[in-house]
Amino acid sequence: MKHLLLVGAGHAHLYVLKKLQRQALSGVRVTLLTPNDHQYYSGMLSGCVEGIYSIDQIRIYVGQMVERAGIQWIKDTAVSIDPDRKTVLTSQGESVLYDAVSFDIGSLTSGVELPGVLNYTETLKPNYRFPVLLEKVRSAENLVIVGGGVAGTELSLSLQTWRNKNGKKPLSLVSTTALMARGAPYVSQRVQNLLNHKGVKLYLYQRADQVMKDRIVLAPSNEEIPFDALLWVTGPRPPELFTKSSLSVDKGYLLVDKTLQAKHYPSVFGVGDCIKIAEEPPLAKAGVYPVRQAPFLWKNLKRFFKGKPKRRYQPHFSFLSILATGNREGLMLYLGCAFHGRLVWLIKTIMDRRFIWLYSHQTPANDLMSNQWLKRIGLTLVAILVVGFAYLFFTTTYHPVMSMMASLIFSSIFDFAFALLAIVLVVILVIVLFLERLSFQSSTRDQSETTTSCKRR
Ligand SMILES: Cc1cc2nc3c(=O)[nH]c(=O)nc-3n(C[C@H](O)[C@H](O)[C@H](O)COP(=O)(O)OP(=O)(O)OC[C@H]3O[C@@H](n4cnc5c(N)ncnc54)[C@H](O)[C@@H]3O)c2cc1C
């Protein structure tokens, strides 16, 4: 029997596990190698720090997915790979042989080589440490966040909202550049205004020069900021695993072809933050990419074991991004446009909750963009067109019996259709209000419950 080894429980591997729940790979046994019981959904971390979601609402239980997929789980971390011998070594010294291996291990946090960072700061990666981190940042009187990218900005907005509600001092945000400098300048200005409005102390165009046990020194200003907790969110760096192997890398990231297979080693697959696609500009390190790559990975793994040609993944560089900005408001960024408000938050919360729901329940791994849904939408449109044409045909006929029958049939069809439409709209409205109410309830329960659920762990 062949062996497929999945390393890491990132977004794309969750999809593969979901698929395996419904469709086993014949003649292939599958193993997941990952150290974490839970996979935290990064899109909901900010909502959790603000107290809108509890810890359980933002994570997927990996053990349950493994059990449902009927595969083996090695609860450990991969430390090296030998692609010639087709083995992966774990931190506990186990050597795992594979016929095909797939890496979805995310990225690490950059800048940790600065003395003091590893000892005195908190990083969000790996994100299964999130509950411990949450307690530390919540209990801190003086909180500093270093990193003004999307993650640092979003967390500052959410944490400051929580601090304002709980009578805590303003937090400090340090950034070497303007905020979210990779985006348009007006977006940067917009988030800066939002942070100012919430009371965050901004230290822009400053870098952390020295990190000590209880304070940070900035350069070039030489200012010192005392802290009880320092959150280090300075952007991604590659996992160390690939550089130590004979696999091709690009700045430490696993170099893969569009089939998501490593250069010269077709039995090694890679997805998400940990890869670089050859001959393409680097993709943003965002969860949306492993989500888009997941169906290609699944198909290509199946094709690999069947010896069939692989499908090619063509990356798209634009994607919808929604940041939580606190108080159930969101900032939507798409194709250079920005929208801000409660409606944006509502869209975000529905999408995020849907992701968690999809992977926590035994449902098909289809999403709205899958073929099955497109087929359903297509069939509905065809049905509407057929009825429309039939209506036009019969109502324009001069035959008295035909036109009488047509008015009878079609008036009732259209009455029915309008009634149905009204019911559907009411149902959608009720769902939306229910979700809002749910969010509201969890928010009023929030802080104490969230903290206790962290403590329980
Ligand atoms: C605060 C914050 C907010 C964010 N918000 C968004 C957002 O709203 N939208 C968005 O698109 N992106 C967002 N991102 C970025 C997003 O989190 C990452 O791009 C995404 O999680 C990468 O997904 P992945 O599947 O590559 O890996 P990950 O989701 O990072 O998963 C990696 C998995 O591999 C495991 N693992 C790691 N190393 C090993 C190893 N050596 N051996 C075995 N297992 C290992 C980990 O434990 C984990 O289970 C955010 C990031 C942060 C920090």
C-alpha cells in the first residue's frame, strides 16, 4: 500500500481531510503529521481578542477531522526531509517513509534574530499558542505591538477596542513604515485615522532597536517604551526545514511548479505560505491562497497515485480582504477600493463562521464556487429562461383557449414565484438578524467567558 504524508494542518490540508471523509484514496494510506490539536482561523483572531468570539468559535479540532477521515495522526513536528530517501524526520526522532508528501506548514515570524525578541516577546506563529498569548496580552497594563502590516494593524484595532471597553491604558504600535504600507496610501491614512480615533499610541517610521525584559528602545528616536507584554507581528519568514534539505528553495520557501510539486522532486507537494511558485511573482502570505490551491492539491495528489498528468494552478493576484476594525465594523479592500462599516463586518462574520462550520461539521467540502453549486445556479437560470420564453410564446398567441390557459397557468406560476421570492428574502433577513444577535450575545458573555475558556485549557 502506498503512503501519503500530509505535513501541517493548514488550510489546504483541512480541505484534503474533508475530501477524505467522503472519498478514500484507494490503495493509499494517509497520515497527518502536525503537533496541534486545534487549527486556529487567523481571520477570526482579532474578533476573539476583542471578545466577540470565544476560543472555541475560532478553531477547528484537528483530531475530529482525522478521525472522520479515517487516517493516522502523528502528533509531532517535522524537522527535516530527505527527498532522495523519501523520509521525513520528526522532532521526537521518528523517521516517516512516504510515497508522496505534502507540506502546508505556513510561515514563521520574521525579525526574531534581534536579541531579546525570542525571550521577551510573543509571536502569533505557530498559532496554536493563541490562548496563552491572549491571556498575556489581555492582562498586560502596558502593551506594545511591533509591526504595522495588516496583522499588526488589525490586532491593534481589536485589542484597543477591548482595552477601551475594559478601562485599560492605550497600547503602543511601532512600525518601520507607514501602516499597511503595501497597500494604497489612502488606505494607510484611513487605518491610521481609525487607530488615532481609538487612542492607540503610534510610533511610525521607528524600528525596534533593542528588546529588553521590560522595555523596548526605538531607533532612530531612541525613545523607550515600557511593556508587560510585547506582541511581535513583523511579517513572515520561511520555515527552516526546506533550506536544510536538497529541495530547491527561493529565499527559504519551497520552490514548486504550477502543479504544486517541488522542482525535481515530483513526490513532494507544497501549498500555502510555505511555498514560492516558480516563474511567478511572490504571492501575499494570506490564507486565501492555500484555500484556492486546495482543490488543485487534492486533484493532483489523486492523479499522482494514478500516474495521470497533473492540473496546473494559475495564481490570481487580487483577492478580497476584510479587516476587523473593532466594534463590529470592518474595512473591505478589493481592487484598490475600500469600504468601511458594519455591513462589511457582517459579510466578514458570515464568511468566517461559515469556514469554521464547514470544517467542524460533517458536510461536503463544497463551497459556493464548486462545480456542484455552479451547476445548480446554471440549472436554475436555464429553468427561468425556459419559463420566460414559454410565457412569451403563449401570451403572444392569438388562440383564445391557449391564451386563457396561459394566463391561468402563468399568473399562478408568477404569484407562486413572487411568494417564494418574498419567503426567501424574509428567511435571509431572519438568518442575518439571528447571526447578529448571536454575535451580540457572545459579546455580552464575552470577556469573562473567553478568559475562562483560555484558563480551562
Ligand atoms: C493576526 C493575523 C490575521 C490574519 N488574517 C488573515 C485574513 O484575514 N485573511 C487571510 O487571508 N490571511 C490572514 N492572515 C494570514 C494567514 O494567517 C496565513 O497566510 C495563513 O494562515 C497561511 O495558511 P497555511 O495553510 O499556509 O498555513 P497555516 O494556517 O499557518 O497552518 C500551518 C500548519 O502547519 C503546522 N506546522 C507548522 N510547522 C510544522 C512542522 N514543521 N511540522 C508539522 N506541522 C507544522 C502548524 O501547526 C499549522 O497547523 C492573518 C495572519 C495573522 C497573523
